[in-house]
Amino acid sequence: MKKMNRSICCIGAGYIGGPTMAAIADHNHDRKVVVVDINKARIDAWNSDKMPIFEPGLDEVVKRRRGKNLFFSTDIDKAIRDCDIIFVGVNTPTKYFGRGAGCASDLQFWEATARNIVKVANRDKIVVEKSTLPVRTAEAMEHILSRHPKYHFEVLSNPEFLAEGTAIADLENPDRVLIGGHQTPRGKAAIKALAEVYATWVPKERILTTNLWSSELSKLAANAFLAQRISSINSLSALCEITEADVEQVGKAIGMDSRIGPKFLKTGPGFGGSCFKKDILNLVYICESYGLKEVADYWRQVVLMNEYQQERLVGNVLKTMFNTLANKKLAVFGFAFKANTSDTRESPAIAITKMLAEERAQIVITDPQALRHVKEDLGDLPNVKTSADPYEAARDADAIIVLTEWDQFKALDYEKLYKGMRKPAFLFDGRNILDHAKLRRIGFEVKAVGK
Ligand code: NAD
Ligand code: UGA
């Protein structure tokens, strides 16, 4: 007899769908895992030698299981029919039209997926929310899924907590796997079935089960708390610059308090990435829709502080370079929103480069992985160019501005860079990753964040 709840499909082959399903396939050789997407180019890339996303360790896992029990396809209907467990990992961007524009989540991709499941399903299925969704989304999904005259779809929430750049390591060794479901016999059975998928490699005590709504909200809450720490330290970086306190020393001192902890206290150009801003604004919108204005205002401030940090960084560049950037050449080191990823979604470098370009500076951006996104993110700005070679980018430049903490930037020959630049040569270390004393000895005029 066919075993229950064995085969898996994931709708959405993006940053989440691809890596999570590769990890599941890698630890469940007896389960077939099919990842599907409407984007054919993306699926073709997953099936090629060049993955559609850069993520350390990803190639190895995919190549190990692809064609064995891991498959990438555009045949969404077949994948839905063939599987028992459907993960939905489609994008849920901020809505940019109508009510809630700029804040609410745009759930059109999610809803389209739910309707499609109802249309093509041929038996009962477990439907797993992998995307990050507003609390109580499952209710709406169940409403659509319950229209089926014959089959039952049990909805679970299983948010993903991996961070880009460390996705494979995070999947291998997660702090926790969260599964939310209804506390009914069917709900509990579905939770158990999904827990079994993870239990092949995640210790049992790290598989946490909750009710559906707690699980949905916990994902938004985790991102809001993480982002809040960054805005908190960035707010203090502004005060440090005036008072001669050093933000790194302050971060270390407070982080040694075991109640605070050392992680996520690194100051910089503000948080980027596809999720922090989107998820906090979504939390803000939900609070506002329930009439919780004070709660909404509290969380909105985390995003406002992030924007302020980016404006402040540009203000510092302008002030230090004698209040004019017109026709000065600036080398921007880093376009990805963090190191070890090619992702530039909401990268601080986008807003910062735009502000610098408005000052009519001549800008050359260099990045080891993300240059392919510059044009789509910035549009056709005549005064912005790119170069894969940092030495080339900095040639004849008046300043280097470091925006991403790539190891490659730490390893550069700064004497060589300095020699090729116009003097005085400025260096703005927006990530505080370089040896500032050494740079000053070379001759750079160095500015760091919060120092
Ligand atoms: P993404 O844009 O990289 O991938 C989403 C994919 O879904 C796209 O390839 C798109 O073509 C596909 N898609 C959209 N509608 C579809 C449909 N109807 N049928 C089939 N495919 C469809 O997005 P992502 O970064 O993978 O994020 C997906 C979700 O995961 C979001 O809700 C996000 O908040 C959440 N999340 C992302 C991360 C991350 O690190 N990127 C981490 C945790 C959670
Ligand atoms: C974040 C969360 O860390 C993940 O747990 C979550 O799953 C994910 O969002 C999501 O929901 O998409 P990610 O955005 O990939 O992951 O990367 P982070 O490492 O969290 O970095 C986010 C931004 O904060 C980056 O721009 C990074 O440079 C910045 N950051 C991070 C700081 O400025 N300081 C820090 O101390 C840490």
C-alpha cells in the first residue's frame, strides 16, 4: 500500500523554495520532492550548472539530489496532483496599490496558488504556508480551499527562518523548526506528518508546534525583533559620532550582558533584504487594521530609523567632502544587501547610490556577485557605472564607500588602491570592517559609522 504523506511539492522556486526543498530532499531520500514555478527561466537555471541564486554550499546539495529525488519543473498542476504535502513558497511582497499600499502584504500570488490547488487536486492534501504571511492568512486560504466538494486540505504554517548567505548552514542546523496547525484530530495528524519530514535531521526538541496563528505571527515577530536591534544600534551610532563614544565598544559592552546577547548589534548602512522592511510594515498594517495605533507606531519607527541611517551616511559623505560631490568620482564597494549573496532586494546601496547620484557624483559600483542587478535596481542613471574590478572602480576616485561586508573587500591591497586615487583620498567604511589605523597610516582620510 502507498505510504501516506510521503511525496512533496513546493510551489515557488525562489530563495526559499529552492534551498529548503534541496535540504529536505537531501535528508529524505525516500521522498520525492518537486519544486515548481511559473518562471521558466528560473526552473531552467535550477536544472543547469548555474543556480539562479548564489548561496554558499547550495550547488553541492542540489547536484547531490537533482534527478534522484529532487526535481525542478514548470508543470505545476502535475506536481500538485502527484504529491501529498504542498509547500507554498511564493513571494508575498508589499502591496503597492489600493488599500494598505506601501504596508500590507500583496497576497495575490498566494491566493492564485490556493485556487489552483482546489482546481487540480485529486485527493486530500496538506497545504503548508512556507511564505511569510500576515497573521490569520490561513483563515482566508481555508475559505478558498474548503470550496472543494470532495477533498480536504489541512493548512499548516511552517515559516522559514533561514538568512541569505548562510541558508544551507541554517537549514542544516536550525535553532528551531516551527509548525503551526489546528488543534483538531486532522490538524494534529498533519502537524505530525510534517514534523516527520524534519525529524530525519532536526533534533526533536527543536521542532516546535503551536496553533496556526501563533506560528504565523511568530515569523513576523522574529523579523521585527531582529530588525529592531539593528535600528537600536544604528540610532546609537548617530549619538556616538557626536559624543566620541565608539559604537563598537558600546555594542560589545551591552552584548556581553547575557540577557541582551552579542548578535545583531552590528551598526552599518541600515538593514536591507527582501523581508525585514516588508514584514515590519505588514505588522504595522495589521496592528492599524485592528485599531492598535500605538503598537503600529512603535514598530513603524524601526523602519523610519533605518531610512534615517541611510540619509545620515550620505550626509556624512557630503559634509566630509566639503559639501559638494558634483563631478567627484566615488567608488561604491558593495551592492548586495549583505555579504555572500547576490541578492540586492532593498539593499541599502540602492537608496544610498541614488542619493549620491542626485548630488551629481560620478559613481562606479563594484561587487563580487551583485553587479547584474544594478541596472534593474537603479534604472539608467548616466552617472553610475559598474566594474567587477575594485582597483579599476577606485582608479582616480575621490572616495571609496564600503556598503557590503564582503571578505573580498577586506583582502584588498589598500596601498595600491590609495596610489590610484585622487588626493585627498577619503574612505567611508559603512560596515566598519577595515583596519582604520592602517588605512590612516597609508594616507586615507577615514570615516566609520558610529565612531
Ligand atoms: P522569490 O521571489 O525569490 O521566489 C518566489 C517564487 O514564487 C518566484 O520564483 C515566483 O516566480 C514564484 N511564484 C509566484 N507566483 C507563483 C505561482 N502562482 N505559481 C508558481 N510559482 C509562483 O521570493 P523568496 O525570497 O523565495 O520569498 C518567498 C517567501 O518566503 C516570502 O513570503 C518571503 O517573505 C519568505 N521568506 C524569504 C526568506 C529569504 O531569505 N528570502 C526567508 C524567510 C522567508
Ligand atoms: C533575515 C532573518 O535573519 C532571517 O531569520 C529571516 O528568515 C529572513 O530575514 C527572512 O524572513 O527573509 P536576511 O534578511 O536574509 O535574514 O539576512 P540578515 O542576516 O538577517 O540581514 C538582514 C540585514 O540586516 C542585512 O542588510 C544585514 O547587513 C543587516 N544587519 C544584520 C546589520 O546591519 N547588522 C547586524 O548586526 C545584522
